Amino acid sequence: MTYLVLARKWRPNTWDTVIGQDHVTHTLRNAIIHNRLAHAYLFSGPRGVGKTSAARILAKSLNCENAVNSSPCNECSSCIEISEGRNVDVLEIDGASNRGIEEVRNLRENIKYIPAHGKYRIYIIDEVHMLTMQAFNALLKTLEEPPSHALFIFATTEPHKLPATIISRCQRFDFKRIGLDEIVAHLSKICEAEGVAIDAEALQLIARKADGGLRDSQSILDQLISFSDKHITVEQVILGLGLIDQELFFDLGEAILNKDLAKGLNLVESIVSSGYDIDEFLSGMAEHLRNWLLVRSLKSTDLIDASDDQKKRLGEVADKLEEGDLLRLIQIIIDTRMSLKRVENPRLILEIAVVKMIQMEKTVALQDLLNILGGSAPKVRTREAASAPRAAAPAVSTVAPANTVSPAPKVQSTEQKKNQPITLDSVKARWPEVIRQVKHKKVTVGAFLQEGIINAVDVNGIELAFGDNTGFHIDVIKRAAPLIKDVLLDVFGSSISFRCIRKKGLPTADSIPTSKEEKVQQLEKLENEQPIIQKIIETFDTELVD
Amino acid sequence: MTNRIIGQERIQSLLTSALDKHRLAHAYLFHGQPGTGKDAVALGLAMQLICKQKMPWGCRQCTTCRQILNLEHPAYQFIQPVPSQPKAMKEEKYLEILRERALERIANPYWPVDYHPELTTLPVISINQVRAIKQSVMLKLGGSAYRIFHISQIDKMTAPASNSLLKILEEPPPRTLLILTTSFPGRILATIHSRCQNLHFQGMASETLQSALEDDWKIETQHAQFLSKMAGGSLQRGLQMADKEFDTHRQTAIAFLEASFDDNYIPLLDWVDTNAINNSKADTLEMLALLQALIRDLMQIQLGFEDRVINTHTLPVLRQFMAKHNSFKADIGIAVISQAIDYIEKNAYLPMALFSLSRRLREAGK
């Protein structure tokens, strides 16, 4: 006696043993009991969920001599013959091999003969999507009005390939993918019956790998039983299926966080030498990063498919990378997988990808930057407070110096403006802000205002000096005096008047330096005053061009 | 040439264990990158099951085993993708070519089959081949013999053929074994996957490859070491590279790299004159693949991991180059070469493609 694989041994043969398709079995049983059978059924759904089995059970229960409660007995001659595929009234046809119009013509010839033993003459056409278009069309008339003793059952994984005219003549049942828990429950039942001990987590792993197909899960279990000694552990599942150890993904994640190149390249070495498929490793890593992203954004681990331990560990590291960074890492992997197809030596590509991922500059979230740049003082403080617990993360450490920026100048000024006497220096210091605000309200006025330099500040207000040929400038500024006064009030906190004078031999205004040296000087000054600017220059690797 | 199964200890122990426990399934799908020994194991398993000696992976000596290796045993059928028969060719001639290539493949399962120059169409497994399987599957063999169908490269099976295999794959008669192999499991119907026990063949460790190249193919140690590191776990790739003139290509590649970084155009133009115009497309492609490996080594030097360099022959030259151009961006370098390879494969004009590549490499050095 040769060995029969689990999937065949455990093929369901009664309605009750069909797993996870209650919506189908229930309906069909009721149809049999109430004698409301259609003459054609279409069973569709993914692989390994019970379509062919259900078709056989239906055939058996219709022709069974002593069916109890619409379920076949599996003992009478009819049932046994159907199981062995030699019943003359139940014809199981392989649609993929008998797909031509000739076969359909034969079928039409034979369908008129009444059944030999049972009540019905049943045609089960499996893989029906492979029939040719002519064959489908030749079947249409028969399918619409078959003899009363005939019943068609079509089974297919690809119902979209059937013509609409076929589908509309059938009662269609969509079989569902089988849930993780149902697979686990079924597998543990099999294990018990087969006398095999198995870890709960190993079962989970198998069920996940099976991806909704019960037969897939049985094939995997079969393979593992034949590999291990009566007790299946998680390690054996990983080894037996050649799965990539999840540990590697966590290691790479750690190397990315710590910018540890040596560790990353060692990892490549061990991946290559242990013979993992590089493409598979990359897709696994993408999946890992996706999980990371989900945990990061949702702050929960409910949506991801992973063991409890992995969920916990992901939860611990989740906040250490920004969402944008995770997306960029995933993008690197996607690009790498694309180029993997074009290259002779995949190891090389993996190494480059790992180096890229590790060397990738971590970004600061936009919101954080905005908070630091333009936000009000309390906002900055909450950001500081929020970031304190994850001070170790690189993403945050990039921000850290920026966090020490004194709350935005504007805020400071509103607090201090009332009691500060107006002096030449204080006006000069805040003049750029005035120009900025004026420009914001009216660009032209701002531009002209920029031309002037502050000549003096006294009790009468600010004296602006303009060079030669600037009569028009002064006119415009005078006309816009109310606007400028508003801005001055806003910036200095008190009403300040101003006047414009013309001054000969004044070539340039000092607020816009033209020579390169002056620009550099001013930039340096700005850098010293405002750490954030220094930070920006460093981060974007900018330099003064002109 | 080899008479043994190289590496794949995991697979060997899996299958042995299944045999010992009498739990051999009726259908296996072996998948993994090319050159990992899928067909070698399939053949070995067939011989072990049929051979009277019951030696692990066949004795290769007895009449049965030799019949199998000659493709003359009734219980063993080897099916592989075949090109269609040209109209001008006679039936006998066509069948003879097919048989000859099948025998070559069985003799050396680590080497891919090539039907050129006689047959040029794309090889596929057609529905007719599957129909033949279905017919012979029903025939009874004497005694308790196993009947084995070894279907290689099942990804090359046409859609009708794959679908018509499904029924037989699900419930074959007793004592039938179907072994399917593929390097591209993603291209296979989910319904086929689900009916088989899937075994993933991992790439081979470089030590395994090195010893196989040295012992079985008599390649000298240093070259074998280099090949095993370049092969990325695939014996087939290692073998395909074995005959290439790496030293010449390496010199050419380095000259190209140096000319690209010369401020003067003359060396580059000279290089293009002598190489791009005289060399064949295949040579150039090999040279570029090697250039990628060299650039990968440059990156290792840049990062301070000199011990990881693969092209140890050229370490001093590479070190020198890196000292001069320490801001070279290896990732961009490799990417632009990949693109150039792509262009050249699509028949770009060689001197032009190489010249443009040279400029882009230089960009990567800035």
C-alpha cells in the first residue's frame, strides 16, 4: 500500500467535514432537503478550499441510496463508486484536458440517456475555465434546458475566464479563503489523529504560509511530518520550509538604526552563505518594514501578521524611525528588486542596497521642523517633551541641536517689546523683520524699503537714508507710510514714526550686501546667531553661491 | 562533470527522511535559483527508487541505473521544454536532437540545455507532452515498481498544459511520483503549488561551490575561489563563468575605469578605439559585469573592509584608485553599468554606449 498524502486522506466526504465554507454547504443541504435543486452549479474560489470535494459530496448525496439528512453515507455502492471515480452516472471530466468542441458534442450526445442506477446523471467539469470559446458556446443550449435527470457542476479557480452566458445559467457559489484559525484548528485535529505533537506557534507558521489554502497547509504539514520525529517545533518548520529567519530582518533593522556598516555587511555574508534566495530576503525585509510602518503609524500591532514576540520587539523599535524614512527604505528595496533581474551577481546588488539603507540620512518629520521654525514657544516645548523618551533615536538626535533654538524671535519680541528702548542697534537688528513683514503686505514697498539704510534713530523716530536717484523710492515709501507704521508698531510694539532723507554718495544699502565677502560675513553672523540656520546649511550641504 | 549531488544537505535529509518513514508524497515541486541541483536531486531520487541496489541517489552502475541515465527505462520519464519542430526538418532528425539534448542534460544536470543552432524557437512544455504523461500514467508497470515523471523547468509549460496537468497531479494512480522543477516558482499556477510538496533549494555556500569546482571540474584553487564568490550560490553560473577570460577582461575593465577618470579625453578615446570596436558584444557584456564586481570591491575598500574584496588579484590597483577618487559613489556606479548593460543588450551602438557610460561613471566620482 503506497502512502496517501494528508490532503487526499483528509479530503472531506460529508458536508460536515468541509471546512470554512458554511455558506455553501448550508445552502446546498437545504436545497437537497427542500428539493429545490438547480440544474447547474458553478463552484469558484482559490486553490485548495474544497471546490472539487464539495462537487463530489453533492454528487454522492444526490445519488446515495441511504442518505441521512442530505449527507451521503459513503458506504453504499454508489458512494464508493463515486469515490473511486468509476460510477457511470457521475462523470468527472477534466476541463483542461477535454476542452474542445468535440468533447462537448460527445457530452451532448450522452446526456439524453437516463441514469443507470441513481436519480441523477451528474457531470462534474473541473478546471472548467480552460474550455475553448467554441466549447462553451456549444454547451449553452444544453446548459439552459438540460433533461430533468441531468445536473452540471463546474469547478474553477478562475471564474472570470468564463463567458457571462455560462455564468448566468448557473447557480454560483464562491468559496472563501480559509481563515488562519480554522486552518490551525483543522491541522491540530489532523496532528492528533496522526499521533504527531506540534507546537502551537509552528501551526501558526504553517497556516500563515498556506495563505488561505487548506490543501497547501496539509501539504506543508505532510512535508514536516515526514521530516521530523513525532514532535514538530518552530525551528523545524523554519528549517523544513527553508523560511528566512525573522531574526535576520531584526538584525538588519538594528544595523540601520545604529548605522553599523560592518554588521550590515556581515549580514549579507551570512545570507549569501546560508543560501537564502536574495530576492526572497528582500521581499521579506520589505514586509518587515511594512509591519514596522504599520506599528509606527497606528501605534498598535493588531494589523500585522507576526508572532507575539516579534510584535513586542517591533513595538519597541517602532518609534525610532520616521514614517518617511521607512517608506524610503522600502523604496530602496523595491528599486533593488527591480535591478536584481538585470545583474549577473545578485550578492553585489544586495550589498549595495544594505550600504544604501544604512547610510541613508534620516529625515526629520516635517511637522517637527515646522514646530521648531515657526511654531510658538509652548509647541516647541511639547515637542521636546514628546521626544525626550526616544532621545536615542538618530532621527531625533538630528533634531536635538535644533531644539535648543530659543523660541522663535517673534515670540521673544512680543514679550519684550514694551519695555525695550528703541536704539540704533535694536532697530538694525530687527530691520530685516520689518522688511520681511512689509514685503509680505506689499512687495514693491518692501523692495524699495530695502534700498534704504538706517541712518539714525532718535526721539523723532527712524531716519532712513537713500542714495542718489532714489526720488521715486522715497515717494513710494511716503505714500505707503501708514502700512509701514503698522508694521513698525507690530514689530517694536510702539508707534514709531520714520522719515526718509536723501544722502549723496551712498552706493548700497547695507541690508543687501553685494560683494561676496560681505555676504559671507553676514551669513556667518546669521549662523552664529541662529543655530537652526547652521543646521539647515549642514543638513542640505549648501554653500553660498552668489 | 560530476556524478554526485553537490551540497543541498537540507533537501537530501528531508527526502531521505520521507523515504525512511514511507511518507513520500506523490508530487514534489523543487524550486530555487538555477544551478542549485534541482534536477540532479530529482534524477537521484528517481534512481534511488527504481534501482535494485537501493543506494542513496542511485548507484549509477547497475543496469537499471544505466538504463535510467540513457533514458531507456520504462519507469522513468524525463520531460523538459522543447522548441517546436521546424517545417524543413525531418521528424527523425528533430527527435534525435531532442533526445541528444535530453541525454546531455541528464549527464550534467548543472548545465543548462541549449538547442542552438539547430532549433531556434522558444522551448516550451506543450499540452501534447502532458497528454503523453497522462496516457502512460495509466499503464500498469510490473511488480511494485515506481513510475516517475521528472518534469524540468515547469515554468516553461504553456497555460493549457499546466491546467491539464492539474487532475493527474492531484490524484495520480498509486506508486506514481511526479517531480517538477523550476527556477521561477512565481510563474507557476497556485493550483500547481498547492498540489505539490514544495521544496526550496537554497543557493550553495561558496565553500561548497569552491570544492565542487576544484574536485569535480578540476579548476585550480584561486580561480575556483574567485568563481565561487562571483557565482552567488549557483553552480551553473560558476561553471558558465569558468571559461571566461577574466584576467583580460579585468585589465580592460580597469583601463576603462582609469581612462574614464582621466582629465584628458585621449586615453578614453584610445580605449574605445581598441576595445569597443574590436571586441564582440558578449565580451563587452562580460567585461561590464566584471567592472561591476570591481566597483563593488572599491566600495568595500572605501568602507574599510579590505578583507571582503573578491578580486584579490587587483587589490593594489583598486586601493590606488580609491586613494585618488575617494568620493566615488559605488551605488551609482553599479546602477549606471546595469543600465549600460541593458542598453547594449538592446543593441545600442557599443562605442557610444561605453562613452556615455564613461561620462556617467565620472559623474559618480564627483
